[in-house]
Amino acid sequence: MEKKLKDTIKKITFDHLKKEKSQVFGQNLTGVGWVAGTLPKLYEKEGVIELPMADVAGGGIVTGSALMGKRPFYIIRYQGYNWFNCIFIVNYACKSKAIWKIPSPMFIRGIASEGSIGPVAGSSHISIFYKMPGIKIYSPMTNKEYIKVYKNFMRSKDVFYVSEHRSSYSNKHELKNYLRNKLDIILMPISVTRFSAEKARLILEKKGFKVGIIHLINLKPFEIKPAWIKAIKSSKFGVLMTDNDYEDGILRILAHKINEKTNKQIKVLGLENKTAGHHLKTDNLPPDEFKITKKAISIISSFRK
């Protein structure tokens, strides 16, 4: 039977605690749901450390564990809390190896979510970490992707930020790129929009368009593979990138990097530029397959005028 992603994360965490004698830090870890079923039912004596509701201090405590060689996991249950948790991580853990030759490797699990959870907690907020040297950022949405990121972490001495999304935890399937020459447009989705982009590709193909897809996982360092460059250069209408973050962040940064390599138009589609509320009527949700389809058709139509 195929595993759900949440079961893979739970198994990795269990093995990391038991075999590596490590630690997991976070707030309300052992409460109802055990972090949406991604955390094994272990307690403090086994390395699961409940932090107080003092978000700024949490990053400093985990940095101390990392400096002692524990390779801790740090669970940030809502990515909007990055703004509180990042201080000691970016100003000490990310710089320690370069300045003092003392690495501070930690595995940050930042969990994104949307839907009636208000103006602070929701959406993806990895852009605030992106520009800091000494951090690596990944966004795995499948079992194999997550396992690969973890293995990379165990071979590294850097701070890893692993951008998760609650909607991916039930996923059992791998997501594959689809590329060939002379496509009409190529979708390049990040995070939860990868699932919507797959659906959008099928809708667009039924309408007669030739559509490729490149799933983005390794966000920093960001490598643009030769096969991607070749396919993008040969495409008619360039690339549409999507994410569950605001457009003026990592989306535009990566879009510019791709444009430099390909000299093709790179359009972006993320959250609307508005603050979310606590109700369905005031949500600010990531682009679904219908918004992605509409945007792709708009891009193609603008070229044909």
C-alpha cells in the first residue's frame, strides 16, 4: 500500500529521534492531532520538546541544540510565524559556520496552510528567509522528494528550511515534470499549487494547448537544469510560475533568475495583494486550477493579439 506523505514524515522523525538521538522542538506538539499526524507519539524523554508560547525565543533554543551537534527538527506550525521565529536562525544559526567555523545544522519544518485562519498564520512565508546566506530551502510535496531532502540534510552542515503544506500530507503520488520542445506554455508551480497546476495542465490540453510542467522543489540553491532551459527557450509563450505566497517575493526572484538564463517572458501568479481574515468571505487562497488556467490563456491570448 502506498504511504501518505504524513506517514513518511512521521517515520523519518521517529528514526531521527531514535537512531540519531536527536530532538524535535515546537509548540503544542503533543496536542490533538500530533501536528496533523506527522509526529510520532513520543515525549520529552525521547526528544520531543514542547516550547513555551514565546515564538521569538524558540529559534534561539533550537539554535543552541544545533550548535551542540544534535541536528534538531524545529516545527513551525504556521508559516506566518516565520516572522517571529526567524530572528536567531538568520542572525546566528545561518552565520555561525561562515564566521566561527561552527556549523548549526537544523531541519526546520515550516507548515503552510490557508482557509479561515486569519491575517498572521496563513500562507507560505519562505521569502523572508530566502536572501540570507547559510540557509537551504526546499518544498517537497511527495514521499520521494521528502526522503531525498532529509538525506541531503544528513550529509550537510547547513540550516535547512523545509516548506510543507498541510494539504500535501494525504498525498500518495509522485509528481513528474513534463517537457518537450515547442510547447505553448510551461507551468512552474511551487508548494501546494503543484497539485492545482497538474489539473490546470489537463484542462489546457483539452482546450488544445501544448503545456509543459516543471515542479519546483529545490528553491535555494536554485538550479535551472539544461533541459529546462532548452524547453523554455523553445516555448511559444514562456513560463507561468505559481505559489501560495505573495507575488513580490520568492516568485519574482526565481522568475528573474529564469529570465536571465532563457530571455523568455516569465509571468507569476500567487496570492492576491490583500490581508486574509478568519472567514470564507475574507480568505486569500492560493491559485487553483481555474485561476491558473485563466491566467495561462490570458498570457497566450496577449501574444496572439
